[in-house]
Amino acid sequence: MNPALIERVREVIGRAGQTQAAQAERLGMTPDKLCKSLGGVRRFTSLELALLADAAGTTVDWLLSGRRPRAAVNVAARLNGQGEGTQADAQGVLALYGNLIDALERLGYSLPEPPQPLRAVGTSLTAAEQGEELAQMALASLSGSPRSLGNEELAAECEDAYGIQIAATKLPDGLDGVAWAPKEFRLIVVTGTTKWTRQRFTLAHEIGHILAGDAEEAVAEQLSPGLSRSLHEVRANSFAAAFLMPRDEIVQDARSGMGAWEIGKLAWKYKVSPSAMATRLKALGLINAEQRAETLKITTREAAHAAGELADHLKSAKAAEQGWPPDKISYLAARAYLQGDMSVRPLASLWEVDPDKLLDVLEPSEEVTSEPTAAETGLVFTP
């Protein structure tokens, strides 16, 4: 038994201010087993360490190695300027996922190694042109057009294509999304919001940051669409527009002389806001400034109503607000729980549900029923 591990276990037990018997009960152990483990005669199981870490507000990785929880130092944060959210808030959000990834890795549940960032190769290009080029490279890795996928479906597709773990959850006011790409993994978190087209654009924007290698650096920009002038943000915005509204598809679907409401319906087809579509069409030279200005007056809800899809708009808004956890991290955490290597709490935290309710789903109690009698069914045999 590792003496340092035992010392750290004794430390967290001491901080709890409970007797060893009470701690043993909380860990699902007998006092005798806990005593033997603390004496080095018996090894702690992975589940016992996970339960102890949960109760102490620390990580299994710290108990085993003494390494402090991972700090999200360099992140790309999308700040909307409408709240108090800061880059420090972004680091806190990302660290929650990073610590779970580290804990799973320590238990032998590893994410696939992410591929290298695509990075725009045209060094002589403008930032906008780099974003367009990067989007073309990224689209080639998808099985189809992004417009055929809802936000969560698009996130799952991008997890597979680019090795990025993607979650949507409520972020502090002022934060639309954050991206982080340390050596071991890639992670994006976008905020849960009813403004689902904004969530979608933020998702694509953060993907652009990671594929360009920006999220390996410290990037935090006050972002209002069309106003940011940094190379990172212009490139990421250009990527998002070209990724969600691919040039070839837009050129085929658009026509000259389109009115604002026609542009709005086209926006609905591509699952973007009318303002995003109008800006893209203007950048491609397919509409003029006047047409764009008229389209900016139309909301996503109005575009959905004009397309006869208001119910789908409401469903998309509800789904975007509820959010989702990263697919592969969820799978690994569920496996670790089912194998007895991790408590249910990290998985419940990931899914943002009460642990007891999650246990009801994972381990439902069996309902024992008996065959009904003839009288109960009302069936009577008459010769």
C-alpha cells in the first residue's frame, strides 16, 4: 500500500470531523475494513476512493498521486459583454470536465487521442480567408451537411470527426462558450440558452478556435458579431459562417433579387439566424447592403413562422436550453460506474441530475408481479 495515499486518506477523513465508523458506513465498508486499509493491510478499492473523493470535494487523482486538480490556464472564451462572466469563470467551468477526464484516465478509462489541429495552411491569406479555408477542410471530415443536424447532433458528429468533447450547460452570464485544448484532450462548452441559433454559431466558432490551434493559447475577446477585429476572432467567425453555410450549398440555394423573407426562410433551412444568413450572403456577393439591412429586422422566430415550422423552433429552443453532456466522457463515466470503479456522483454531475434519480434509471428495482386470477381478468370458462 502507498503510504502517501494512506496519509492523504487520513487527512480527508480528519477534515470530515466524523468517526472512522461513520466514515466507513458512508463508504460502504465495515469499520474493520477501513481500519485494515488505513493500516496498509488491505487496499482501498477504486469505488471506495471515488466515494471518499466525492465526500471530501477532491479528486481520486489527488488521493492517488497528490497532484492537484488540473487548472484550465489557456482557453478561448467567447464573452458577449452582457454579464459578469470572465475568463476566470471559463477556466472554472472547463476544470470541472478536465478533472473528471483525469480521474477516468487514472482509472484506466481513456479518451481517444485527439488528432492534431487542422490549422489553416494559407499563411498569406487574410484572417477571413483562413477561416473559409479551414471550414472547407473541416467539412470534408463530416458525413453530411451541418444543416441536416440539430445542435446536439452536430456536436456528436464533431466529437467523432475532430476528437473534441462538446457539452452545453448553463454558463455564467456573459459567457457564450469556451474552448480548451491541452495536450491530452480537446473540450468545448457552450451555454444552455433558448437562443439556439446563437448557441449553434458559438459552437461552430469554438470549433474554429480549436482546429486553428487558438485554444492552446490564452484568448478571451469581448465579442459582438461583426465588431471584433483580432485575427483569432475574425478567423473563428469566418470559419463558423463557412462551416454552417457552406459556399457551394449557399450558391446553389440562393438567387439574385431575394427578398428579406426569402432570405429568412433560407436561414431556417440552414438552422442559422436571418442576420447570420444575410451577412454570409453579403460576404459572398449574393445580396447587397440594402437587402442585408432589411433581413436584419427579421428574428429567428419570425423566420420559423414564415417557414411553417414554429413548433420545431420551440423544440430547438427547449433542447438548446436543456443542454447535453459530452458523449464520450459520459460513456466512459457510465462504464466506470457499472464496473464499480467510480461512484454515481460524477456521472450525475455530468448529466446535471440528482444522483438518487440516476440510480433509479441505472439500477431500477424489480417489480414482482403474479399472474392475475380468472376473476381479476373477468375471464370465465363456460362449456
